[in-house]
Amino acid sequence: EFTTARIDADQLERLTTAVSSFADLEPPACDVAFAQLSLPFAPADVFAGLWQRIREAINPGGFFVGQFLGPNDDWAGGECLIHTVDDIATLFEGWEIVDLAEEEADGVAGAKREPKYWHIISVIARKPCSAVSSFSQALSDPQVLHRNMVVELRHPDGGSTKGPGNPIKLSRTNEESFSAAP
């Protein structure tokens, strides 16, 4: 209710909220997954599966926006999940980290506003639109090879090397020819 009261009625149909245990959460396909200080409270034994489901639910080109607790947080060593910046980089392997902000500060927590030291790592990450290939994977892709995008260049003094083919393919032109630089 707190969140939905602040959203325009015409946009409300685009918002899906869920109340679930972390173990049972099945996030729907989405363009943005928002997890503000919720993931640190997931039980350690269900986090890996939960994280995989969140990653899979985000559409290609979509975003994760959320926060993690860092190792200097007062709740480190308790039941909360703690992540380092390196841990977060691993969680988002293959994604673009658009913004990562690490903040440490004295503050308060809970309804009783008890003093607490916070170590919060906020992340905005974008899921790639397609599989990210290494250079060698891209050059050996069957479609790249079929489209003659990697060609053998023979040098007149001997030897050969691979080089890029012409990306423009026209239906009524002759076969392409390539030569090495002088």
C-alpha cells in the first residue's frame, strides 16, 4: 500500500509486488527488479537459488537495482548476508554495472531507531541484450563464418593472417576479394 499509493493509476498495472518467503519467490519476467535492503535478510542456504531466479527474471536489457550490506556493517557476523564489492562483481558477472556506490555511516535502524553503523553497497546493473562472447568465440561463431565476416588475407611475401570481412552484403554483387596491406 505504501508503494502503490505513490504511483499514478495509469502506471499501476505495470507494477508487480510479491509477498513471499525468499525460498518460494518466483519473480515474474521484468524490466527492473528492485531489492532495497531485502536481499541481506535472505537465508544463506537459499540465496544462490534466489539470486539465479532473479537474474533469469530480468529481461535482456533490463536492470537490477538494489542494496547489499558490506563487511563493516554492524550486522556483519549475525544472520544477515554480507557481500564485499568483489562478491557483488561476481554476482553480476557478464552484466554491465551502471553504478556502484559504497557508503559507510553512523545511523539508526528499526522502529526503536537504535544506533547502528551502516555499510551499504548500492548497485544498478544492466543485463546484456545478448550473450557476451569473447573475441575468439565471436570469430568462430557459425553465422559470422557463414557471412564471410572473417577472411583469410594472403600476403605476397608469404604467410597469411585473418582479417575482418565486409559487413555489407548485397544480393547482386560479385564475390568479395580481399588482400593484405602492403
